[in-house]
Amino acid sequence: MSTRGHIGRRLLQLYVGLTLYGVSSALLVTSGLGLEPWGVLHQGLARRTGLSIGEVAIIVGAAVLLLWIPLRLRPGLGTVSNVFLIGLSLDATLALLPAAHSLLARVPLMFAGILLNGLATGLYIAARFGPGPRDGLMTGLHQRTGRSIRLMRTVIEVTVVATGFALGGTIGVGTVLYALSIGPLAQFFLRVFALPSAPGGSRIVAERTPGRAILRR
């Protein structure tokens, strides 16, 4: 594959993955059976502020990105795109999805949201344009403190879930199933969408996406 074609495929994976990530979050919101950890925080803040959940996701992503400065982390194209595209896609999908009232509708939405989230995560991480701001915070703290990735992820996610729940975010069976399955799902799709390295590499963005560290539980 030519360098231009390689970069084109990576860009496609990045933006399709981020868009689908927002769609998957919208499916979980509509199911009402529990959100992913950061989604709990976003929903709780949205209910307190009157902003849409997508707008809150953008604001929180930008705020987390500012925390990269003292950690001396360098964002990539994927990092900045993550801040905006997921929130925009989330709100757009919620505007199109009808309300789901029965469990016969809500349960499939929950499972579809979790599965699609794993697929989307594999897509955008495999594109190697830099981690999302939240994953970068986790790996940055790991590098600065010397604590394990597992511990940093647990501390961050427990904190955001507890804060989000206190603010009115939804915790449920979907939250538990997400926590148990997202690592294996994303690792599987990361292998499916893995790209060969282009000759000479790319100067456009950071290539050092800590995929294994992000997915490790």
C-alpha cells in the first residue's frame, strides 16, 4: 500500500471509529440500562447544567486535555478529533433515535451499544493517530506515578462513575457489562483493524498510541 493510501485508510478508520463511538454512547443512553463510566459523568453533568450530553462530553474532553499539559503529553490528530467528534455524533444520534420504553427494545440497544463501542474503539486506536484525552490521562498518570495501568484506570473510572452517579447519571446492568466486556471486545477489534506500518512512517501525528495499555484491565 502506498504512503498516501495508508494515511487515507488511517484517517477513514479514525473518523469512522470516533463517529461510531458517539453512536454507541447514544444507544446506551437510549437503552436507559446503564452507561459507560465517562458517559455516567457526562449524563450527570448534562442533567445539572441543562446542556446536551454531547456538549458536556466535548467540554469534559477539552478539560481533560488541559490536564495533559503538566503531564507533558503530546496530543495527536486523533486526540483533538476525539474531543469534538464523539460529542457531536452522540447528540446527532440521540436526535434521530426514537425513545425506547419496553425491555424488548432497551436490552438489544444496550448490547448493540456495548458491541459497537468495542468495534469503534478498535477502529480509532488501530488508526494510530494518538489516544483519546481520557485514555491519555490514564497512561500519563501511569508514566508519572509509576503506578500500574490497571490501578490508574480503576481509580479514574471509579471516580468518574461515583461523581456522575451523584449528579444523576445512570448506572445499571449496562455499566457492569460494559466494564467486563469492553477490554476483550476492543482488543479483538484492534487486531481486526490493525494496519501495517507505512514505509518511513507519518509526520502528521503521533504514532505512539499505547493500545495495549489503554485496553488492559
